[in-house]
Amino acid sequence: PELQFDGSELIPGIGDVIARLDPELHPVAVFRWFTTPNPDLPSGAPRGGNLSPRDWLRLGFPAQPVAELASNL
């Protein structure tokens, strides 16, 4: 799926996260989860805010926290 890429490059760590997802999850649910800001993924920006799992990975943060969240879906 397109959400795995940033331009033409595979997003780092996304394969580790996808491997932890339940294969029975609906593709739309997976897309929404990857693209919705998650309170467990703070941006660290001065104004606060949260990142989506996809943006977390795109920005180079470690995949492990996202993989752990994915395994709980």
C-alpha cells in the first residue's frame, strides 16, 4: 500500500510494524490507525501534539513503540 512509502522510499521500520498487525484487520482500519495522531506518540514539539504512527516513522523515531502499539490492535 502507498502508505508504506514516503515518495519513492520505503518508510524506515514500517515492515516491523506491519508484521505485528493482526492479518484480520480491515485495510481501512489499518490505514486510519497509521494516519491518525496517537496520544502514545508525542511529537516532542514545544506546542505539543501527537504524531500518527506513519509520521512517527517518517521522522526517524524508533519503530519499537509503534510496533508495540500495532500488536495491541
